[in-house]
Amino acid sequence: MRFSSLVANAGTVLDVACGHGRHSLWFAARGFRVVAVDRDTAALDRLASVAGVTAVSADLEADPWPFEREKFDAIIVANYLHRALFPSLLRALADDGVLVYETFAHGNELYGKPSNPDFLLTEGELLTVIGRSLIVVAFEQGRIESEPPAVVQRLAAVGRRRPWPPRLPM
């Protein structure tokens, strides 16, 4: 995980729309407490047996935000976009926390799904939305050579109470 060095040691990580839990497992294996949230209960059942992982079943697009009173040292979002969640994600991040977000962007429709514009970021969208509230330490957008190729945006940002400068990965 490229920006894991930004996450506080022994911190709590929220893995949003975690699916089968690739990121949850990675952080738990390194001693972090992880809250994995998804609507796929079968995937969550497998994660619930992993030490350090708390599995939370929620439909983030239909249910109320389940973490209104919690703060996380890190929030990880991969391959998921529900724009209405942006304010909730920002409120749930600790003042010195880190947000790592990667998902599909406009242009991905040339290579496959998702192709619906509702699920594709517009040019610079993550930078614009997140940059209003957090300090962006890395941002990328473009085509990645995967199978099939994909167009993505990637962002790592830290809370404004984070000691400056943040330690970047090599």
C-alpha cells in the first residue's frame, strides 16, 4: 500500500466498500485496527474472523452513515464512488488522519465498466472536492495498464492538524 507510511502507528483504519477486504487484510496483518464496511455480507463474514478486523454490514448508498460519532486515523476507498458520502468521509477522518482514495474516472468507459458517468470521476474531481478540506500530498489521474486498462484518479491527503511536512513513501 503506497501511502501506508502516512497512517499513524497502531491507528484505526476504515476500509470503505471493502469488498473481499484486500486493504483490510493488509492493514490488519500489520497490527492496525480495521473497520471494514460493505453491503456484501458473505465477504464480511470471512473478514469478521480476522484478528483486528471489525466487519460492518451497511448499504452506504441507502442506509444512514454508520460512523457519525467515530473518527479514523485513515480512510481507504478503492474502486467505489458515491459522491454523497464525501462529507461523511471528511467528518469521520481524524484531524491529523489520512485519506487514500482511488477510483475510476471519465475515460474508463472506453475500456469497460464502470461506464456510467454517475460512477466516474470528472477531471480533477477528487483534487477539487478533497482539497477544500485536507492537504493533498499526492494526486494522479490517467490511464493505468491493467487488464483491461482503466482510467483512474488517485489521491492521498492528510488532515490539517498533521505535522508538516508529512513523510512520503519512497
